[in-house]
Amino acid sequence: MDNAQSPFLLEIRDVTRRYTLPRESLFRAPGEVQALRGVSLNVTTGRSMGIVGESGSGKSTLARLVMALEPPTSGEILFMGRNLHALPPDKLRAARRDFQMVFQDPYGSLDPRRPIWRTVAEPAAALEGATRAQQRERAAATLESVGLRADALDKYPHEFSGGQRQRIAIARALITKPKLIVADEAVSALDVSVQAQVLNLMADLRDHHGVTFLFISHDLAVVSHLCADVAVMKGGLIVEQGPVRQVLREPAHDYTRTLLESVPELVAPAGV
Amino acid sequence: MPLLEVSHLRVDLHTHRGTAAAVRDMTFTLDRGETLGLIGESGCGKSMTALALMGLAPENATVSGSLKLEGRELIGLHDRDWRAIRGYQVAMIFQEPMTALNPVHRVGAQIAEPLRLHQGLTAAAARQQAIALMERVGIPEPARRADSFPHQFSGGQRQRIMIAMALACEPDVLIADEPTTALDVTVQKQILGLIRELVTERGMALILISHDLGLIAQNVQRMLVMYGGSVVESGPSADVFARPAHPYTRGLMAARPNMQHRLVAHRSERLPTIPGSVPDLFSLPPGCPFAGRCAFTEDACVTQQPPTVPLQGTHQFRCLRADVVLATP
């Protein structure tokens, strides 16, 4: 299709998303919640975008829409120039190789009863129907690129530490050689020293594998470390966006300032 | 006499895999109005320390050493006697208020429960007291909200209710185990501000447990850095953050993404990482728990207990190769 026309990897155009709440009374219409109230955002290839905001600000809803796991109520999302939510199911399925996701909980997102190679190879198997031997081979190569040895192939998730499990989840996202990885709080559950290893791995993928991240986190320090651009969300809206250094240096919105002030710095204030 | 005196505290966990030394040789004292932070990563023993201080160590654990509250030895205390201390003299705020609060009881009744049990207040008096506490921790319309259930509150408000419960009997020691991990940064700041305020106001002693360096830096006077069940460094927070001595403390501080660096650096640099992974508590080396991951490791580190090396004031760390480590910036 018209891939070449769009300068952006991902274009989010005035997207809204409304959810209907469970009905509380027989005699009243069920309530609604506006998770997104008109969000527009462009992600350029090679410039990872961070999204920060509090719980309930709409970050994860946005991730689900970008992953085409559910449709927006209005607005459109263009990935490499194509409107994901208008694609027929088979085209969408094929398009998924280019955008993958890493979730927060490395325990919950790996099937405990499957050996690692099957979990890692699954996206490739689903998209390409490779043979068992090919799948194993690709899984081994991908695991290696995230810093795990090939002997991990036949192990099960419980045999790995939290950081290793998150590497496995990243390997699974990486196996289709995606252009975009949506990472939703992907390092939030990790210890500081493990988090540093995973962030370094993500920086390597960004620099050497041509992966652009849509990196969602409540942690401004982590976002600013990995991303070139940042968008600050509050109440279903993007209240501020721009290059990381500019937003950190001259926050324009009150809420961004509050967020910046709330990040505890490593220097003990006098008199504590 | 210090309010709380912990010396050579040790917690061994007996499991089918053998015995794990979850806490080894922990020593510290704490007085009224003082705030102490315990910092370390998962499995370092910080939460097990808290449970031991509450007399809540699991059944398969052996707690040894000494744990004195106002001079009274608590180790080996009968469970009945612990019940008179827990909640009354030592209270705890847990990490996840949604699991720590009973979902089927109204919050007012839950806050009032310790007041009726420990202070023998009547139901009506305990309720009044509970409402006053809710007001103090910043719940709007406390008289009405006392009849709400936990799920009707936001995460931050639930944590405020946990604090009200912990404060009900005016404990001497308040232990807060990752009290804000599940909360947004802005709410986190409010909750910690509230805890600090209450500690000062009521002359309590605070033990704040966290994996978050920033949180510890901002909220406590003294800190203990734990690794593999041992305290590897301790001292006034300002000193530890200004001049971290132990290679693990240094590694931990360097591994955290730094926004100040990002402001000046055009592109983020790689974060320094600590090679290897956390040791298995079942097979700790007899020497320093950090041996092997530490760049300064030599043979003796694995076999010999590291000595305590005093630095400026009360700042100290445990290391066999202190002279070499300290000479390295």
C-alpha cells in the first residue's frame, strides 16, 4: 500500500476511546468512562517515544489501541501509513510482525507449561508456519541477541530470574524483527540493578536492530533515559509532548512540573 | 536505653531445599523520633527483617540473636505476649493495602478493631476515635466514609486508611514496608510526607523499607543497605548517598537512570550494571555475600567474613578490601 507516503512510523490521529461501565441500576443507563479524549501523537522511526502519566491517565489504553487489540471509538491509528483498524483480519495479522509488545509482568506473560523455545518462537510460527527445527534455530538466535544462552531453549519460565524472564519476553517480541515495540511498564517490576541490564538491552536493540520503542512508564527517569521524545498524559489527554531534554528542562504544563518535582532525587535534603 | 535494640539478629528459613539464611548478623538501635531506612533488592532480607520485628516470621523460620523493645527481650516470646505488642507497640504498614484490608468489613470498623482489642474502648468510642484518625490522615468526610468498604477508595486513600489503622494504638515503632510501591509518584510523595509528619508529631520511630533509593534518600535520617541477608553498609543517609563505600551500594546507585545526566547528555549512556545475579540464599558463600559479583573480589572474600570498617561518624561498611575499595573513586 502507500507505505512510502508517511514520514512517520506511527501516527495517532485524534483518537478517543470510551468504555461502558457495568450497569449499576436497572433504571439508569450504565455509566461511561472516557479513557482517551482525543489523543494525537506521531512517532518517527528511530526516535523512541516515552509516555508518562499516572494510573488512569490512559497510557495502557493507548498501548492496546496501537497494538490493534481493540478499536478506537473515533480517530485513526496509522502504522507505516496504514490504518490498522481498517485492515481486514488477515492483513492485520500479517502486519503484526512489524509491531510487537512487551508487558509489565514477566511472570504472567509467559506460559509456565511451555518450554522457552516455543514461547519465543510462537509469533514467528504463527506468522510464517516455519518448521520445528527452523523455529528452534530462530529462537536460539533471538535468545542470544537478548543475552541468554541457547541452553535456555528447553527450560521453563520458573527456572529463570525476573530479569531473565523479561529478556525472554523481549526475545519473543523481537523474533519477527519488528520496527516498533510497545513496552508497557516493561521494567517497572524489576530491581534497580536488573532494570539497568534490561534498559541497556533495549538501548542496544534501538541502536543496532532498528527498533523504535513506544515506552510506557510512570517513571520519568526511566523514560527519559531510553527515549528521544516524551508525551505526558493526564486524564485521557496528552498535556505536553516534545524532545525529552526540552520537556525536562522547560516543562510547559503544570502537571509535568508536579511530576518532575515528585521524582525523588538521590541527594538527601537537609534536615530530614 | 534505646527504644529498639537489635543485635546479631538472624533468621533461618527451613525448607525442603535446606536452610536459607534470610537475615544474618543484623545489628542496629533506634530511638523515638528517629527514622531508619532498609534498602536492598528482592530477596535481600529486608521484608524478613520486618516480619521478625513484628513477631510474624513464618512457621518454618528460626529467629535468633537479640531483639529488645524498651529493654525487654522479644525473641522467644510466647505468641500470646506478641499479640499484646503487635499493633500496640510495633505497628506495620504493608505494601498492598487492597490485600491487607479486609474487603468485606467497613473501614471504620477495621480501624476501630485494634482500639477495642488493645485499649478496651467501647464500640462507640472506638468509632469516634477511628473517624478522628481518618480525618488526621486526610480522608475527606471521615464520618460518612467510615461506613465505606475498601474497594470504594482509591489506592492512595486505601494506603491512608492503612496508616490510620497502624496509628490507632499510637505505636512506638512504625514499620512501613514498601508503603508506596503501588502508588503514583505524586501520591507517593503525599503519603510519605504524611508518614514523616506523623512520626514527628507522635514521637514514633520509623523503619522504612524500600527498594527505591530516591525514596530512602528523601525520607530517612539513617539507612542500612542490605545484600544477601546482610547489612553491607550503614550510616546517615546523607553520608551514604554522598560517599557510598561498599561496591554494592555504589553499583546500585550507578544503575539508576539519572535525569540530571540526561539533561546535559545529548544521548543517554549505557547504565553501569552489576555483573551476575543475586546469590542463592541456600548456598551463600561463608564470606562476603557480594563476593564474585564484586570487581574487587579476591580469594579471601569468599571464605572470610568481611570486617566492619568505620568511616566518618557512624557511617560504616563491611569489606575485606576496604583500603583498595576506598582508594578507588
